[in-house]
Amino acid sequence: MFRGIARDVIAATPGFESVGEAASGEEALRAVDRLDPRLVLLDVRMPGMDGIEVARRLRASHPEMLVVLISVEDSIDFPSAAKLGDDVPLVRKQDFGPRLLRELWRMHAP
């Protein structure tokens, strides 16, 4: 369901365009390699490989890419999330909108 919301937010944000979607962590890694986006939005809780592990792998293989984790929770209480540091911003799903998307890009884009 959130992928549809993210798609709508991206479409409503001037200068942004959705180039692909993935239903699982593994699919997300393959899509990124194929599509080479500049920004990747990842749900923390994804089927198979979770968003935190996908983010870790993407930061290692694509350091130029902005990776953003999205969650319904205010914080992520996973030891693996702490290793990501400030390189991967975390935003709440309920706060995600065009203004936040532009601000994330302004503050974190490579």
C-alpha cells in the first residue's frame, strides 16, 4: 500500500520521477543495479531482506546514491540500523510528502 502513496508523492513533487518499484529487498537490489536511480526509498519492513540490510548493501555498492529508510516507527531499534549512521536518513511514513522529499534531497543528496 505504501508504494502507491510513495508513487503519488513522487509524482506530485516537481523535479522527481519514479523509475521503478520493488516488492522485496532482493528485488530492490536487482532494480537498483538495472535502473541506477539517484534516490532510493526503502521500507524498513520488507519481505525477505529488510530495508536496513538493503540500505547497508546499497551504501556499500552505490555510495553516490541517496538511500532513505521509511517506517511507521519514530526510531529503529535494530543493531544493524546503528551501523548506517547519518548516511541513511529515517523518516516516518506519516510525515512523508512532497515537502519532506524535497528537504531530504536538499540536505542529503550527493
